[in-house]
Amino acid sequence: MKIKQTAGRTDLGEFAPEFAKFNDDILFGEVWNKDTLSLKMRSMLTITVLVSKGLIDRSFEHHLEFAKNNGVTKSEMAELITHVAFYAGWPNAWAAFRMAKEVYKDDAKSGGMFGLGEPNISFAKYFVGNSYLKPLTNPEETVFMANVTFEPGCRNNWHIHHATKGGGQILLCTDGIGWYQEWGKTAQKLLPGDVITIPVGVKHWHGATKDSWFSHIAVEVPGENTSNEWLEVVSEREYQSL
């Protein structure tokens, strides 16, 4: 994706045309578009520098929005500002967090980068709480993938993926905070960037934490005679003990 910036000419084109040119054509037109560093990395570096210098103004809000669009998740932004706080000063971090909260306030609720989709009515009886489903691929043409979003406290029932050959599921965590648990094992907290591989025949469940929305991409691994066996709910006592 190529960055095209016109803010310099829009705001300062008549007053400072040379500055506008440097801003739009050099900084964003050339520097930001070099492929040595990813746009996400450049956004994270820019946020770090601005927080360090205490430049928490309108331009910082713009760079937060830019970072979000470049794939910096809410969890990553929170961790970045927390880390920078120890080097750049606590007041700077507090100011940055106030603005970052506003920019990211609806991020997880919106389903993250892939969108919320529609209420997951077809499978609602297998979930505690409300979930949302947004198919990303056509299962008749390729591997089926869908963005699944859980509201705070929502989780699916214990279930097992079956197949006579191949099969299973992969979860690619994209936003918010969630849980994954296999039968007889301790529940695992899920964060953006985590990948869970679920083999055939393993009893498990997954969903959001009590106080966070959570989104993951569910990838259905191709196989023969695949099916899901839905089992009992994850009890309130089990869930609240996590």
C-alpha cells in the first residue's frame, strides 16, 4: 500500500509551500514508502518518538489512527506505551494513553481488522453469550476461514472436531483477550498474534475473557468426513475461576 499525504498542502500550501512539499512528497511520499521497514514498524517507531518528546497533540492522534490502520493492535499499542513510559516519563505515557483509549475504544467491539460480521445465530445454541461471524472465504472454492468475535464473557461449549483423515482447526488471534482450554489441561490466555492448532479428537473450548471482547480467525483444516461434536457448556463456576 502506497502512502499519499496531502495534509501539508491542505494546511500550509499557501503559507509555507516548501514545508508542505517536504511533508507530503519527501517525508510521506518517499521515506514512509520505502520497503526497508514495514508501515507497522514505522508507525510504532513514530509513536515511540512522539511520546518520548511529549508531543501529544492533534498530530499524535493522527499517528495513532495511522498506526491502527497499519495493523498495530490495541494490545500492542498498550504494551508499546507502557514500555516507553519507563524511558520517556510517566506523565508522557498517561497523556498518550488518554488519546490512545479514544482511538482504540471500539476496536475489539468492531471485530478488529476484519469487521464484526453478523450475529452468529446458526450456532447460538452452542455459545454462552453473544458471538458474531464474518466469513472470509468461500468454502466451496478454498479453505474456509471466518472471523469470529466474542463479546466479554462469551464462550463456546466444549466440542470436538472429527475427521477420518486430516481435519481439525487453527485459530489466529487478532484482537482483544481470550481463553483456550483443552480437556484436562489449564486454560491458556490468548492475545493478538497467538496461533492455536487444534487436532482432531481433542475436546476443547475457546472464547473471550470476562472483561474483554475477543476476535480470532477460525481456519477449518481440510479433511475427509469432517464434523463437529458439540458437548456440554463451560460452567459459570469453571469460567469465573479463570
